[in-house]
Amino acid sequence: MMEAIASFLILFIIYFLGILAIVQLAIRPMKRMVDNGDGTNKQWETNHLKILALSFLLSLITTTIAYLIFP
């Protein structure tokens, strides 16, 4: 059981790093200054959470498929 969990985590990490690189090429990391509603303050708006969430989801799907096909 522990070997299965370890091999799944190793596959997941490899797929996550590869997919993260591909997603960053497709969706460029962005950082821009935006005004809030009243115009007195500005804050940074980024899309880093979107990139990480998409990479995590895609790597979870591909790791699960690979683990089921090649046990």
C-alpha cells in the first residue's frame, strides 16, 4: 500500500511540474495594478492562483489515468 501511494505521489509531482511549465507558456503569468472601487487605493492583481489550480487539476487527472493504466 505504501509503495502505491509513493509511486502515485512521484508520478503526480513529475506531471505537476511538467504541466505547470506548459500552462505557464499558454497562460502568461500576469501582474498588474488595479484601482479598487473608490479610486483611493491600488492593489496588485495576478493570475497565479488560476495557473496553479489548472496545473493541479490537470496533473491530478493525468496521474490518475496513468496510474490506472500502468499499475
